[in-house]
Amino acid sequence: MLGWYERNKRDLPWRRSRNPYAIWVAEIMLQQTRVSVVVERYQEFLKRFPTLLALALAPEQEVLAMWSGLGYYRRARMLHRAAQFVSENLQGNLPEMAEELRVLPGIGAYTAAAVASIAHNEPVAVVDGNVERVLCRFAGWEAGSGKSGTALRRKVEMLAQRFLDRSRPGDFNQAMMELGATVCTPRNPRCAECPLMVECRTRGEHKTTRRAPMTSRVAGYALVLRATPRPRRRRGGSAEQVLLVQRPAEMTVMPGMWELPTLIHPEAPASELRMELRHAIMQVNYYVRIRSVAVEDVDAMTVAGGERRWATPREAGNMALTGLARKVLMRARLLPSPAMEAIARGAARP
């Protein structure tokens, strides 16, 4: 496994560091998010928050703004909360052992094992979805659910610990995750390239729990713009602002994030739409319709409620926007391009 990993591993930025803070940030970002998306956001996030203390001292809205586009914003909130706990109670030093890491908010068995093994060489196995799939196929176990799923998980964890190379546990854990991500994939595994093929019981053929189907919904949002006079010291006649709405704090999904006003009636003729796009959140595919709405028509055409704010493109780029709102504003060319670089540059100024 280790030889295969050295020859085939992807060059990912978090693999160039043994800094526990940097590894922790990467592992939280990689949960339920594509590697290609994480690469860019990870580098920008560490530019803005290069240390655990920098993250702990930052306002939550700024952390969420830098997280925009990664989704599952609870991860960012828990990361921020854990950084504050470590800063206030542990002299700013992350615990080294997996068992101690699990005490922190938002750190479960997988993340704790990954950080402890990669940063501190603790011989503890990592079991994520990729590793579970590799070991189930290798051993010929059927993936289950409910009580059978819990029992299977225990078997997988025990097998993973037996497999673990205790001399290089961090590299071995990364090798297992890499194998599942690039070779032993959920569909069409490339078994001929697998270093475990000779002893594998299934060669990629095994029963798994059927994934819940995606559902589809139609959503509509208003793009409301207004021109305001520029300060005299600046050139040009006016500056454009966009209307944003803050999601209530009591909402279970993306509380406190800023989005576009919701249309009361998302159905509209194609000729009246500014754009259409698809946006996936968890198990739902949203078919989103964006309609340009005049300032005087906002109250009549959009859902009431939530704090509303007019923001310039630069201000919006630094706000905790939902991923959908950021995507719409980028497509409408209302955010600096690229938006995340503008955030990092602005934050770096004294």
C-alpha cells in the first residue's frame, strides 16, 4: 500500500504539511465536499487564518464568508468554536492524541484519527467512506444499514486497525483513503490497478445500501439592484448595490447567512428571468430562477421577513453569503473576480 501510494498519490496542498492545525482544517473541509473545490478554498482560508489563534479571534461572519462555496456551514461554525476553546483553555495548542481531540466541538472519530496519525504519527486507523468501501470489498462484506450497519462499522474499524502500518500510520491512512477515492471508486472501480486485487474477495463486486434518490425543487430569488451616488473623492457617477436578506438565526440550515430575497411566485416566463441555474444542497436539486426586480416592487414580489441590507459588490464579497447567492452574483458579474482573492487581499491590508 505504501509503495503504491508513493507512486500514485495526488499532489494536494495539505499533504505538504505536518502542521496539525492545517491538517485539521483540510479534514473538516473534505467532509462531503469535492477535493477540487477544497483545494482553492483551503489555500485561501489559510491565507486569511494562518494560525489557530487567528481563526479563534476572527468574527464568525468572516469565517463563514471564507467558507462560502464549501457548503454544510455547521462545519465552519464548529471549527471556529473549537479554535476558540483551544485558544482559551489549552494555550492555543491542539491535543496530540485522537482520544483527546474528540473532546473538541465538531471533531469525531474520523477527524481525530486523521489529525493524530498524520500530524503526530499516532497508530490509529482512519475509517471514512472510502476506507469502509475498500475494506468491505476486500473482505467480501455487504454494506448494510440500521443495526447491521452499526455491527459492520465495528468490523470495518477492527480490520482497519489490523491493516494499519504502525511505523507510518499517517501515510498508510492517506494511502487507504486515496485508494478508495481514485481506484476503488463506488462505480466502475479500476481493479486491475489496485494493489490489493490479488487478495480481494469481490474485485469490486459487492452489495451496498442503495443511496437515497435526489429530489428536485423549484426555487425563485429576486436580484434587486439600485444605483447610489459615489463619494466625491471617487470618479464615476454612481455605484451599484444589491439587496441581501439574512437568514434567521433559528433556522436549521445556514442560519445567519446572507442570500437574495425569495420570490413569492418563482414561476415566471423565461423572457422575464435574469438567469436559470441548478444548485444542489444535500439530497435536493434546486432548479433556481433568478428574476430582476425593481426596488419599488420588492415588497409585493418577495417573501417578507429577515434583516435586509444593501451592499456594494465589494461589501457582499466579504459577507457570509450562501453558496447559491455567491454563485448568482458571480454569474451576474457583481462580485470581484475571483471573489475569494478579493476577500484575502482586503483582509490582509493593515
